[in-house]
Amino acid sequence: MVVLDVPAQPPPAITAPAAREVSFGHVAGSAPRGTRRVIVRIGERVLADRPLRGTRFSLRVDLPPREVNLRVTAVGAGGRRSSAVVRQVVGLARAAGAPAAAPRLEAALGRRVDALTRSFGGVSGVYVQDLHSGYGAAWNARARFPAASTLKLAIAVAVLRAETAQPARRSELERLLHELLVHSDNEAANRLLARLGGSWRVDETMRALGLRDSLMYGGYEVEELRRPAALRPIPLRVDEQPSFGVGKYTTAWDLARLAQAVHLAASGRGPLPALGVTPSEARHLLWLLAHVGDRGKLGRYLDGSTSLLHKAGWLGTARHDHGVVVWRGGVFVVAVLTWDRSGVGSAADVLAGRVARSALDVFRELG
């Protein structure tokens, strides 16, 4: 008997998700001719097993809220199989990719935020908004605070706006962005500002996004210290203004809108795609923010079912955190800024954590 070798089946070509990006559960690509089924799994866990006609596939799966390696397997005639793996994908709930609504005040959350901020000993600024319902609350949201490292996200956005493609794997630019956001490295920030040609490019990007109460003001010191109620707008006021002199500044409202712009851009929405930041670049930024290790502020009281994508900043007199919180029912942006002339401590971190947890509880009840 003559045994003929059966040629190996080529692996599927995966177009979504991509490595080192966040994913809302969209899996797409093309399979080799003759494929009968497409299987998507993480380890031994099967997320989808679907019949296929033709060669192209596009399906939705529920990814866990953590970093995973995703395997897509094409099954052909006679059970022949071939697979491709996408590594280092951070899963986000499918609901996080839904369209955003206009902001409006949620009265119960407003009362909670007022009580929390009034009990804080120093000056604080808060803005929080659920992106699906539009409900949210604010306190002192347009007061300017010393920005510290929070504007490093704005540096990253300006850099990617200036680039023609996502940074190549293991490139110098990828390393600098990782150091900038994950480790909040000042030297990386300064090198990226030099690459841009100066901090004015960051300011110009923020103005293009409508963020008019934020200023980059040069680089970083290398040894930095680390109506009817249902229709009422979220209040955007200055209730108390810190006095900190000249330097970088920002507001809770601006930081929340910056985080929102990056989140929306990950799905091709909002203002950033028109400014040159691609959805892939935005998903990579969110992937980097998901690796920020400091969960003692906004993440202080969040449980493991949520994903926190954020950027904190601190000085001797100020502690801030801002970002995106994703939970199974949706997504909200939150920024909490604190300042005290005599210095801020753990009470500022507790305030940020309580605001984020209160928002999550209210939005879960509404959802």
C-alpha cells in the first residue's frame, strides 16, 4: 500500500484582535479553503465553535478581563486542523464598545460625590460619567490642579498622532511609550517631547480635543516626586481653586475627556481618528494603560471583575488618577484630582477609590 503525505493546512490569518492591544471580543480573519469550522479558545476553554461557509469569519466572544493568548483553529475536511495564536490581548467586556450618550447628572451619584469630596481635608476635583447612559456627576471639575504625570497620556496621544503607524514591536518608540505610561518615567516623557519638537505639540493636540484647561508647560524634572433632574447637566464649575503658581495644570473634566477620547478611538469613534490616531493605536494605548500597576487609587476598592485602564500622577502637594473602568455591563470614565498645600497622603488615594467604587455601584444599579 502506498501512503501519500497530506499537505499541511495553512493557518488562519487573523485580522482582529491584534497582539498587545485591548479587544472587545471581536475575532475576525480568513481561513484556508476547505475550512468547515472555526474554533476560538483560551487555553482549554472554548469561547466559540462555529461552522464556516467560505473563507472569511467574523464573530463575537466574551473575553475575560485580563491578558490572554487567543487561539483560532480552522478545522477542514477529515478533521485536518491548523491554528494561529494572538498573544498578549487584554480582554474587555463587549458592552464597553457600545455607543456613548450625552452627559447628564445622576442625582444619587452626585450626592455621594459631594459627600466624599466635602469630607476630604484638602481641595479636590472629580468628574465621572457612564459612557452608555451618559449619567454622571462632578465636583469642582473645572478647577485647575498641578498636573504632575497625568498629562503623560496626552504626550502618548500626541506622539501617536504624529506617527504613521503603530510602533513596531521592540522598537525604541514602543519602549519609550511603555516606560512613559506603565512606569511613568520622566526621562521617557522628555525624550518623546523632544521627538515631537516640544511640549507645544501636546498643547496643540489637547486644544484640538477641546481640552482648554490643561497646559503641558515644558518637560519633566528627572527626579520628580511621584433642568428636570433627569435632564440636568453634570455640573462643570470651579468651587475651589488650588493656588500652586506656574507650571503644568489640568482639570478633572479635561482628564476624563482625554481618557474618553482614547477609549472611543479604540472603536473608531470620537475626535481622535480624525486627528490621525488609528483605532489600532488607541487599542495599544489602552493595552499599555491596563498594565499600570498602581491600583491603590481608583482601583483601591474595585473587584477582579472590572478592568482599570488609567494613568496616575503625584507631587508632594497633589495626587491624581484618571482613566477608564470597564465592567460587564458597560464602561465609565473617572478623574479624581487632589491638592493640599501642606501635602497629601493616603486620604487622597482613599477618596479616588471611594469615588470609583460609588460610581460602579450606582451604574450597576442603573444597568
